[in-house]
Amino acid sequence: MTEGKETTARQYLYVEEQHANSTLSRLNDLRNERGSLCDVSIAAESEDSASVGRRIFAHRAVLAASSPYFKAMFTADMLESRSSVVKIHGVEADTLAALIDFAYTGSIRVTTNNVCSLLAGASLIQMTNVRQACVDFLNSSLRPSTCLGIQALADTYTCSDLLHLADEYIYQHFGEVASTDEYLRLSTDRLLSLLQREELRVRSEEQVFEAAMRWVRADLDEREQWLPDVLSKVRLPLLSPQYLLDHVAPDPLIRGDLRCRDLLDEAKDYHLVPERRARMQTPRTVPRRCSKENGLIYAVGGLSPSGESMNCVERLDPLDAEWTLVASMHSMRSRVGVAVLNGKLYAIGGYDGGQRLNSMECFDPATGKWKTMASMHTRRSAVAAAAMNDRIFVVGGYDGTASLSSVEVYDVKTDRWKFVAGMSTSRSAAGAGVFLGQLHVLGGHDGLSIFNSVEQYDAKHNQWKPAPSMQTKRCRLGVAVLNKRLFAVGGYDGSSFLNTVEVYDSKSRVWMPLSPMTTRRSRVGVAVLGNRIYAVGGYNGLSNLNSVEVYDKECHEWRLEAPMVYHQGGVGVAVLPRTFCAKKS
């Protein structure tokens, strides 16, 4: 080296990427060679508590690095830190061997047969990665026949995430779960806890009653004593009067118990004196949260208290009976058509207070924003709209000069409108709904006459054909489809504003009157959520309305719901699934 000259030493860093794995693998080979160089043997609990069971050789350092349980055991001043043999209680030998193998290999096989013992063992020795693998396996194994057992496991070993998932699965699939043998083996405490849950998703309270009685009768000698407690978790007042009389009252188990008869009398009184229901409220008179289904009702546009067109939008959460504002549309729109497609809400046409509109806006609940979409070819207010076959149909309406018979279809993929076959009659202020796979348009007027006629569109052949006419002439009506039945709600017949409702049954193929609404409503918005029909706003002949009423098909009656806050009638109404909707701030 020449003095005075600075030199730089050459360096080379060698890294063996598999060094740690290969070292552990060689340590594992050593312990499998009759415990070579091992400093401890782990003994699983034997049936004879005085003896030592199967021994598993290991290295303290490896176990301590893999498990906080073993680290505390071997590094603290405990007897086990100096013992050559450590006995583990509460873990089966095969399970303990699999967990120690995992400490060396990083792999373990979880099966239906061993997942329970692995979860117990991993929880005890604090192997969180194996515990999580068991939780993931159980989560993927949730079925009606397994979910109750998985729920019990999750509760026992404080697996909060798994417990939440199991709970949700049970609530969502209660009908199927209640038909399993596992359900019939539930303890009394677990059954009572389940039956009282607000979140049970059931078609009606009849499902809960039948499930409760099935559990009691599965072991009648032991469980009959618990019948009053079980029945108190069923919301008997929410059963229909017919079901109470035909199925609950005649049941010999219920008739033979005084406390059960008291619960039945409570339910009967609830139906016999409806005007006193406000004073008869108990936890049993409150519908379960999920019986109202998982959706929100949107009221779009319409009229302000002073009668002007609005761009305001508010939505109703039926679970808390509360209306809240969401983002407003870009344009003022009354007499607007609305449709829901792919979880998004479309507001179409309408009247902005100066002219009829051909524009359309789309609301995405995930972002909470409105976006302007392609405009129709024709300006239309008082327009009927519906989504069918992944397209939006707008039917008839009024262009500012005349009622229209033309029909336009929007393709969401191309963001374009096109005309299809027009109706046989010009119809403004008609109602529309998709019934039995075909678009039906009801009533309306042509500027001179109001109709009771109905037309249906055959998309396959692009043609309209007549359908059975309603009993009453109606324009400005609302339309609903529920359980293969078509409903015509309210409207105006040329001389009266209507509170009447009629329904078309696909089996009888005739229109029949239904219980009338409490209020006359034309320009009424109608939505279906769960087994309920919501009639929103409207005009009663004297004033625009912000009131809302609900038809419950189980009770066959209309009742008032929370009124809108910002609108006074003339709204477009639609339902979006709650899963698509951003949470309220």
C-alpha cells in the first residue's frame, strides 16, 4: 500500500434467505432423532393423573420463541424452568404434538376432527397464529348445522371476531338453524338468549313461535316447566289474529299453563283494541329490527311547503323511524320518475318549476353524491319509471303540451337511451311496476280521460298487450309489487282524491279491494320494504302531505309512520339496500 493514498476496502454481504427455516428444520430433525440435544420433554396429560403421559422432546429456546406461555414458563423462576420433564394439563397428546411441530415447521393441518382441540390448545399455550387459523377455519365452516356449536366455542375461548360472525350467521339464518338437531340440544339459557334477539331475520313472528314450541317438545318432561319463560320471548302480539286463534290458543301446553294464557290474553287484547295500543307497549309489541328488512327509503324531489319544486332528498331508516337529509340533486324536480338499478338511485325527468325535463341524475350511496347521466330524447314530467332486465324503462308522461305514449329504455352499460314500442294509449301520471317478470303500467290520463286500464310490456317481442283492468279509474297513483301481487294505491279518479287500494292476485287473476289508507293521497310515492308497503306524501285535495303510512300484510291495516321532515308531497320514492348506503354521520 502506498503511504498517503486513501483506499476503500471491498465488501460483500452474503445472505442465505432460507437460513432461519433450514436451521429450524435441522433442529426438528435433531429432536426427532430420539431427542438429540433437546433440553426438555413436554408431557401431555394422561388419564392417570399420577403418571406422566406421552413425552414430546423439544428445545426450550424454540418453544419460548413460539409461545408467550412457554417463554414465561422457562424464563421465570418457576420449577418448570429447571425440570427436564414439563407436564401440560388440559391439552390432548396429539394436539400438543401438532402445536410443538408447528413451532419448528410453521405448518399445521386443521380439520373438522381436530379444530376444537387445536383451538383449546392454541388458546392455552398462546399460539395466536394457530388460534387464528382455527378461527378462520371455523368461520369458513359456518352452516345452519354447525353455527351454534361454533358460537359456543367462540364464546368459551373468547374469540370475539368469530363470535360476532357466528351470531350474525345465526340471526340471518334463524329459520334454517331452528330446524337442526343442534338447535334442539340448546340449553335453556342459550335458547332464551337467542329467542329474544332483536336481530333475528324471520318472515314473521310465527317462525319464532314454532321454533320455540319445537324446542320445548323435543324434551317435554324436562322442558315443559320452562314454557312460560320461552313463550315470553316470543312476540305474540305481532302474530296475526288468525294465527293466534288457529295455532296458539288451541295448543294444549299453552291452555294448561296460567302464565302462558296471560301472554296469550295480552296478544288478543292488542288486536281487539287497536286504539289503545299506544298504552299497551311492551318489548313483545316491538317488531324485530330485521323483520323490517335491511333497507332505507328515499324521498326524492317533490314540493316544498310553499309548493315549489325541490332538489332536496331525504331518507327514512325504518329501524329508528327517522328521516335524515342526504345530498341534494343538481336539478329541481317534482313529478319525477325514480328507479333503482345495481344499488344506485336514478331520478328521471320531472318539472323544475319552469319546464319539463329530459335530464337524469344518478345517486351512488357509497359516495353520497349525484352524477348527471345521459338525457332522454323526450322531456317528461309525471312519468312512470321502473328497472327491469338491467335496464331502466320510462313510460309516458307529459312533455308540456300533451300526454305521451312513447317509452324509452336506458342502458346503464352504454349510458344511452333508445325508444322501444309505445303503449296503445297516451298515459300521463300513470304508475309502473315489474310484476311476474313483465313491466306493467297502470291507469294515468291522456288529458281528457282517466283510465282504469292496465298494459304490460313483453320485452322479448317488444310489444304491449292489455292486462286486466283495475276496478277504479286512477291517475297520480302509486304502484307496489309484493309476494306475487300487484297493488294500486290512492290516486285521483276525476272527481275524488282516493284513499282506496286494490290488489291483483296472480292466482285469482282479478282485482280486489284492500284496506283503505287512513288519508286520501294522489301523487303518492310508494315503496316496498320487507312485507310492508309504504305510502309517502301526496295530495289530499286540500294540501300537500308530508305524512307517511305503512300497510302490514300480516295485520291487513294501514298505520302512520314517521312523517317526512323537508318535503310536502309529490316525491319520487325508492328503496336502497342498507348494505349499499353510507352510515349516517
